[in-house]
Amino acid sequence: MSQSKFSTLNLKPELLTNLESLGYETMTPIQEQSLPDIIMGKDVIGQGKTGSGKTAAFGLGLLQKLDVKRFRIQSLVLCPTRELADQVAKELRRLARSIHNIKILTLCGGTPFGPQIGSLEHGAHIIVGTPGRVEEHVIKGTLNLENLNLLILDEADRMLDMGFQPALDNIVRSSPKHRQTLLFSATFPNKIKQISERIMTLPTMVKVESTHDESSISQHFYHVLDNDERLQALQLLLLEHKPESCVVFCNTKKDAQIVADELVSFGFSTLALHGDLEQRDRDETLVRFSNKSANILVATDVAARGLDIDNLDMVVNFHIALDTEVHVHRIGRTGRAGSKGMACSLFSDKESYKVALLEDYLDQKITGEKLPHSNVLNALPVRPDMITIQISGGKRDKVRPGDILGALTGDKGIKGDQVGKINVAQNFAYVAIKRNAHKVALKKLETGKIKGRNFRIRVIR
């Protein structure tokens, strides 16, 4: 547990006095590890979940750096949703209570554009906003970033999930090269690694929870007699552990399709991914699985290669992989940030040769565990959290994630946190909506306009 006090930091006296009045004494781990480097002006990547104290970490760094006498936009904080932007702006105002004449402005989609132009004309020190709306102001020339010296991406993984990468790239291109950049993210997938390499200079990496390594994946092996028993074993494991996201690996395309069809007939929310799928079906399958509209993906190794599907709750090897390296690669996709991943492998006597190779590789004896009791078959399969809505407009129609988010969250719409991943393809866009909000979202999109146009809207099941 962190015991370092804020008073050990080289912060402005008025910031320290205010922290004391707010009852902030000791730093959280993410603050303790990141604030010294942030204050020194270094680029920092902070990995930590909501509630880790990251807003105060970048907020104090931002206020320490700020020169109130220069009435120019010096800091920009980008957030995935309007709700988070409002929350961040509120927290910044609390931290800045002791600094006089400080101007913080929020720029988010789903609110009228005109009044924001007026506010920008009056000037500000700090902008907190969503990427779509901030990009719009930059393109229209109503937001000038030439005096920016600090750029902060908050919940960067969620911004990329929602399809904001092009907007982020545009904003970064309009910012000065010599600036400090801070990136905070709950997870650290490849996409975040790539964007950090492009926009940051020698960043310090701060991690408050370890993501999985091999030791944090619990491996389980189950002996089965034949294919019928193999299918029932899979069903038992899925009903017992109720994964929100699980990939079942099969060694052949034919098996992948058969297993997926069987799981669907048992009532599981399942999709298949293999080489025989048309490109459009493959794209839709990946969109729906990665945005949590389906819980289970049955895939072959070839189809799953190079896919950005990590942080799974569970991986099941329906058959032992033909190659031990492939086995390790398969199970490495499980384990969420800070929690244990689970890998279950089914094997029969016919696979004893592959099991022996795996025992050598893992340096452990593999014995079959007991499967869950058959009474779990009475349980109902998990229903996915999200539902995917398809919009008949995409990049070709100049539709951007911010336009979709704005159309959904405007007047009589849904909340930003009820919107999941937004994927904009060439001719279509897909948006994941929380199940309990999808009817309102559907109506809002059907009766409203995106980019001043009506598009065909349908739920993908």
C-alpha cells in the first residue's frame, strides 16, 4: 500500500494546500509511480483501471505545468465519452480551486456546436473533450492547438475500441511536435502500443496491476472418450464458468463449424470463424465478438492468427493443438488485466502423443481433472451484454465514430456509457449498445439523422 505523501512532491504551494483541504494526503500507487515523471515533463503511459486515481495524477501534472497568465490553450484532455469528459473536468476544477482565473472548457459531441465556438472565442487554458468533436473544431479552425504543451489521452483503449483512431491521429498532427504526452489505459493491447510509439517520446511505463504472464493462467486438462463426450464437456465448462468472452479452438474448419452450430443449438451466443467464411461474414463475426455482442467464438488457428482478440476470460482447446508453440500462443490470449486467465484443454487417448509433447514442453505431468457435475446442464447460458446495430453508411459516406456517438446520445438519446465499440468500415458502420438500451438506440437512429442523412439501420443477430 502506498504511503508517500503529496507533500514529498515538488508541487506549487497552492496545489498542496488545496489537496490538504480536499483530504488528499497519501498518493495511490499510480500517482506515486507516475507523478514524479509527469512533473519532470516526461511522457508517461499509465496502466490502471477507473478508480486508481489516474485523473488526479494527470490533473496535478497539468496544473503544475499551467501558466495561468498565458491565456492560451495549453492542455488538452481527450476522453471516450461525454460523461467521462464531464467527470474529468469536474475533478480538474476541484484540484484547481486555489488557482484563480483558470478557464476549463469541455467540447463534446451530442451538444450544439455553435455555443462551443462562442466559448472558444473567449479563450481557455484547458480543453477536455471527446475526439470526434475536438477534431471537428480543429478541422473547422475554431480550435487552435499551436500553444499546446500537454496532451492527455484518458481511457485510450476505449477510445480506440470506439473507432476514434483517425480522429486522434488528426488531433496529434495539429499539435506541436515538442509537447508532453500522457496516455492512460486500463488495458494495453497492441493498438495502444502502436499509437504510443507514434505519438510519444521515450515514455515511462507505469503499471499498477500486472497483466497476465504465463504463471497467471490456470491450465486445466480434461480426458474425454469420444466426440460426443467432448461436446458435453465443452458445454459443462461453459455453463460452470460463464465466461463473458471465450475462444474455443478447433484444429479443422469442419470441426469449428460443427462445434459452433452445436453450441448455438444449446442456446449459447456463439459465432464461428474459419477460412470458409466470406470476407463480409468474417468481418461481422469479428466485430460482434470483439464488441461483446457474442460470448463465444469457435475458431481455427489460421483464422485467429493476427487478430486483436486478447484479454479473454477463457480459452478452450476443443482438440490439443498440433504444435506445442501454438498451444502456448492460444492460451496466452486469456487473462484480463490483473486477473487470472483460464485455459481448458480436452484430450482423448488418440491424442496421447500430443499430450506427451506438451508435458515435455510445459515440464509438468498432465492428468485429466474431473469435469463439472452434470447438474450444471440445467443452468442457462450467459447472454451477451451488448447488441450490435449496423448502419448502412461508412467511411465512403464520411461517417465517423463521433457522428454516431452524437446521434445516439443527443436529445432523448442514450448515455455515452451505454455505447460500446464503434467500428466504421468502408460501406457500413457497427455500434455495440448495452442490451437494455438497444430499443431506444434503434429508435433514435431510425428517426434521426447522421451527417444530415438517413441511413438504413438494422440489428445484427
